Amino acid sequence: MARRADHNWHLPWDQYLATLKPHERPTLPGSPATPDHTAWLRLQYALTGVLVAMVGSLGNAAVLANLTNLQGSLGITPTEAAWLPVVFVMTNACMNLILFKFRQQYGLRLFTQICLTAFVVTCAAHLAVDNYESTLFVRAVAGMAAAGLSSLGFLYMIQAFPAQHRLKGLVIGIGLSSFAVPIARLIMPSLLELNDWRAFYTFELGMALLAWAAVQVLRLPPSERLKLFEPLDFLTFALFAPGVALLAAVLGLGRIVWWIEAPWIGWALAGAILLLTAALTVEYNRRNPLINVRWLSGPDILRLFGAILLIRLTLSEQTSGAVGFLTVVGLGPDQLHGLFLVILLAMMAGTAVAALTLDMTRLNLPIAIALGLIAVGAFIDSHATVLTRPAQLYLSQALIAFASALFVGPALLIGVGKVLQQGARNIISFIVMFSVLQNLGGLAGSALIGTIQVVREKFHSNQLAADITSLDPQVVLRLRQLSGAYSSTITDPALLNAEGAALLTRQVTQQANVLAYNDVFLIIAVVAGLGCAWVTAVHLRPRLKARRQAKREARNTPTPDAAAVAAAD
């Protein structure tokens, strides 16, 4: 019979550990034990994990999906609005540097209470603030709280699976946060119609209170506590965190204020390089580093991080590219419901396939497949026109959404596997870099896509404008058709011609934007295709090397008949 959820949890750790079976013991310090639970209890853990993961990621997804609307509500400029998701990333990206050790030293219970209480207070603060500065501060605090909730979500999800399927639970738990973006796109229009952003803040607060109540009732099993904090940890954090924050500001705002026109971009980038270099220098010379620079610079880890960053960059085709394209052709959030429903279903399918087909000996394969699917989807999108609508993007965006869910779990398991090979002492280094790459990779992808799109739009605008001349009969006919729309209200011929010219200019600009997005999609397709070939080559190289070695050994090994002849001689 399965034990109660809280059986023996009151015992000191050494005594509690003695009551556990080998497969129930935690893999890492700071992680909970995984005792065998009843099926009903596993279901409760699964539902709590989903709820906590959604609470941690839905707020930022809603801000990203409705930034223009939030800009109007606060009465701020586009540049000021762009800071709202950036400050979230600033605080979220590097919090695992401290939170993981905090969990190991002070235990899961205190970790859970602090994270969820902070998030509930943050959500409640949203209802009380009504100006830009306070909203900016609240979003920064939300980034810190969400970092803890993302970890808490997959720790609960791991409890929902028996020992033989625990890694599948890890894959599902990691993938849950990605569902927040399409969910936010689906629910936000209805919430905004109720009471603008206050309706969403109330909804978010309600979910946070539900999650807080759930984790109070359904506790995680205890974990081992170790005294790990050292004074130099705080020096590293004091250097690393502002360095990452400055880099996030550069990536998030550079495209908007433009890279070479705002002097502060250069100063921020220089400051980021200086601070991060100082932090890594401190860590390089430590006996017990918080960030193991030597291990992180190993060829296998660098290749893994390169693949993760490459996928994060190319996945911006969906989050920035496709959405930006549909905005250019004149579609609003209400018209994208069908597309984001398809994306959500594809993400769920990708997460399920990643979990069900998990093979610890072939973890590179899902990454290669994900890059291949992104290449195919982006290539399909590169043939878009002004008449393209969401229905024409269902297939391509489903492929990309499937790929986004397919790679995250295996990529994390590759790194965790390499960590465990060396006694788990590098787990913080890997988790921190994985989080930083996930966060900054998304910003870098949006910045790269936006920059290329702006440059190519200027190029295509010049090319199209060069072919438009009043001496061309087709241009004259087009101007007459466009100005005819105003002929019933404007009688002045000069004003009528001016309106026709303005409409033609807008159409030329729209067409130039469409061509620019097609260029972006094609570039992403090429980069993802090359990345797929690279990851496949890295995956196959050891196998091919082993096969060639086996053939050489077979040629050098004498056959039984030859051995008998040699013995007779």
C-alpha cells in the first residue's frame, strides 16, 4: 500500500532518508525526495504543477502579447513600453544563481512560501498601481518571483510520475511554461473587454491565490539541506546580475532606439562586458565556484549551449516574425485566435512526443529534428504575400510550435546528464547558463529579426519607389483608382491626387514590409537548416568513428582458419 504524502516527513533528514527506497531518494541536493505516491495523489501533484507553472509565466506572456494595448492604458511611448518585458527578463534571467543554493541551504518549504507569497503580493500590487514607474517596478519583482515558480512547477510535476517515468515528468514540467504565450493570446482579448488590464490583473491574482493555497495543502517531500553559501557568492551575483541586466537592455531596446543612434546602448554594452568579465574572472579563480567557467568552456557544453542559442534565435520566427507579419497586413488580436489555438495544440503535441519518445542515448536527435522542422516552417512562410492570412500559416506555425516544445526537455537532460557524470557539483553553473540562454536568446532573436526586417524594408522600399513614376500609365491609373475612393467627399483635384498618392505610398510600404519579412523567414530557414546539419553531424560523428574503429579491428584480427595455419607453421 502506498504511503501517505506526509508520512515520516517530520523526521530529521538522516532518519527520513533511511526510510526511502533507492529510487525514492533525491538525485540532487535541494531537490525533493520522490516517494511512491498513490495514483490520486500523483494527479494532484500534476494539477498543482500545471497551475504553478502557468501562474509564473502567464503574466509576462500577456504583457508581450498586448504591449500596444498596455502602452495605451499607461499613456507611454513605444520605447517606454518596451522596457516592461525587458525588466522582467533582467530580474528573471539570473535569479537561479541565488535561488538554487537558497533551496539547497534553507529547504523547499521556505523556498516555496517566499516565491509564492512574493508573487501574490506582486499580483495584488498590479491592482493598486496606475502609473508607468510603479508598473515597471512591479514587473521587475514579478521576474524574480517567476524564476522560483518555474522551478517549483517542474518539481511538482516530477512527483506526478512513478520512478520509471520520472524523466518524462521532467520533460513535461519544463515544457509547461511555453504554453503561456498562446494561452495569453487566446484569453487576453476577452479579459481586456471586461475591464481593460484590471480584469487580467484580477484573474492573475486569483490564479496566484489558488496556487498558493494548493502548495500549502499539498507539500513537496523534504529535501537535503546543506550549508553552501560563501561570501564570494554574493560578490559574483553583484557583478553577474547587473551585467546580464545591461545586456538584456541592449538586446531588448537596441532595435527600437536603433543601435548606433542611442549613445547609452554603447555604454550599456561596454558595462555588460566589463561586469560579466569581472564575475567570470572571480569564479575562474575560486576553489568552489558558483559558476564553473572551466567546465562551461568544455567543447561538449559549448556545443550544447550553441545549439540551444541557435534554436532560441530561430524560434523568434514565430514569436516576432509571424506575429509582426500579420500585424503589417492589418490583422488584430481577435483575428489570430485560430492560429494560436493551432500553436497551443502543436506545443502540447510536441511536449507529449518529447516525453513519450525520450531516449537518453539519443538526446541530440530531437534537437536536430526541431531545427529541421523550424527550417521547413520558415521556408513555407517565406512565400507569404499581402493576401496571406492566418489560415495559410497553420501548417508552418504548427511545425515551429511543435519544434519549440520538442527540444527543451532533451536539451536540459543532456546538460543534467553531463553534470551528474561529475558528481552534480556543476548543476548551478548549468542551470544558470540554461536560464540565461533561454531568456537572452529570446530577446536576441527578436532583436535580430527586427533589425533585419527594418534594413530589408528600407531596401525594398527604395527598390519599389524607384519604379514608380508619373510617366508610367499603370501608375497613373492606379493613382486614379485610389483617389476615386475619396471622390464623393473631396472635390479639390489637388487634394484628391494627394490622397491617392498617400494611399499608394502606404501600399508600397506594406509591400516592402511583406518582402522584408519574407527575407527574414528565408534567412531563418537557411540558418535552421545549417544548424540541423551541424547537430546531426555532431550526433553521428561518434557513431561513425566507432564503426570505422570496429572495421579496423576486424581487419587486424586474424580469422580462425588463418590462426590455425599460423599455429601449424
